[in-house]
Amino acid sequence: MSERIQKVLARAGYGSRRGLETMIKQGKLAVNGTVAKLGDQISLGDAVKLEGRVLSAKQLWQHTSSQVLLYNKPVGEVCTRKDPEGRRTIFQSLPSPEQGRWVSVGRLDINTSGLIILTTDGELANTLMHPSNEMDREYAVRVLGDVTPEMMQTLRDGVELEDGKAQFADIQAAGGEGANSWFHVVIQEGRNREVRRLWESQGVQVSRLMRVRYGPVIIPKQLKMGKWMMLQEGDLEMLYEEVGLVAQIEKKQGRAQREKKLRPLDVTTKKSRQNSGGKSKATRGAARIRGR
């Protein structure tokens, strides 16, 4: 049996499908001594090298449980594995995975804090990040400047940025006033600094920005800044179900036991909850996952 090379490597945790496709285009992957190209397939017994490193056949083909980790990123850390400026990266705060390597589901810029999902399953990462799935990214935002109802409607309808039209799928006031006005906003794509640029288009500035939800996963209240927690089996299975993937982890409990153990979890704010039937197709009606 043979499969596309990027699918096998993604499943084994060597990156997302899109990231691996880029590496193939760059000539960084070889099969049986020949530089791979897009569309190539591999089978058990093929010798695979990624950036000159021989990959373990056991790791590529043996079925193992996937790991998913939630990290509460502080301001000042970057999301790259290595930083040429010597700044601290999120990976310095994380444990080593049991197998493979951590794949980050999207990024946050250095001045943004909050939820980052990391997984050893590149297939899961690809599903969560792929634009066609329109996964919600929900942020808590502190804004400097007067925000009017008309301005909020404009941001819902969409404004033209330098890289095309952008909009908030949802925007709700979340308390405070003046220089301490808070909002919860939802976007469904991962363009660079999109939340900040949308607010700046209306003549106001973001003074604090925190991601509180990605797709069906909410940042747990007990997860302190700079700390991480692993999703356990029940929530891990729920995540696979919510994003439409066949679970790639062994089911140690029957479905009845699992449903008894799990419970639906609400989104972060009551006001966001009131509008959860809006434009999001990815998480509409989904149970929310935030670990235990």
C-alpha cells in the first residue's frame, strides 16, 4: 500500500500537509536517494530523508496516539522554532512530544497573547488551519478610542485592507469604557495582524490582544500565562469529531461511557454566545473543548 508522501509525514507529526508540500517544492525531501516531487507516493520499506535526516520507518508507519497541547502564550514570545534575534520562542516552554514534533496551529505575533494549539498530528493541524474550513479565531481586545455602533457594523460588513477585504464574523462589546473598552471579535482566517489592522482602519488602536478560542477549543480558565496543558483522551476524541476527522487515537472507552464523561462547554462570553448562530460554519452548534 502506498500513500502520498506529505500525507504520511503529516500523520507522523513532521508538519502540516501544506508545510510539507512547500518543503517538497524546495527539494528538502528525498525518497530512496531521489529528490521527491509533489504527487510522489511512498510505501513501507522506502528510505525517506527530510532535510538530510533519515526518518524512522517505524515512526512513519506505526499507528500511535496523537498528542494535542494547549499553550497560553505570553507577550514577548515568538512562534518560530528558532529566532535570529535571540528572542524566546514558544517551543522553549513546551515538553518534548512522545513522538514526532509539535506542529503549531497558526501563529500569534510577538505582541499578542493567548491560546495556541500544538499537535503531533499534521493532518489535524492542516484541518484546523485550512482556509476552506473557516475555523473561528476569537479574540479579547482592549481598544483605545471611541467605538460607535456604526463603526462596529462597518467592521462586520468588511473594509478594504492592503491585502484585500476583511471583516469580523462577530463583534461584541465586553465591558469597560474609555481607554479600557473591551470587545470580543471573531475572524475566520489567519492574515498577518488582521485584528489590529481592522481596528486601525477605523482610527482606533488595540492596546491588548488575547486569543481566547480557536475553532471548538477555548482557552481553559485554569491555564496560566506561559503554561501548557495536554488534552486528555475524552477531549481529544471530541476534537477529532468536531473537526470532521476520523479519530486517529485508540478509543479505550465505549461511546456511552465517553458521552457520560464529556459535557458541552460554552464559548467565552455570554454576548458571544448570543450570536453563535452567525457566520461561522466551522463551530456552529459544536461542543466547546477547554480541557480539564
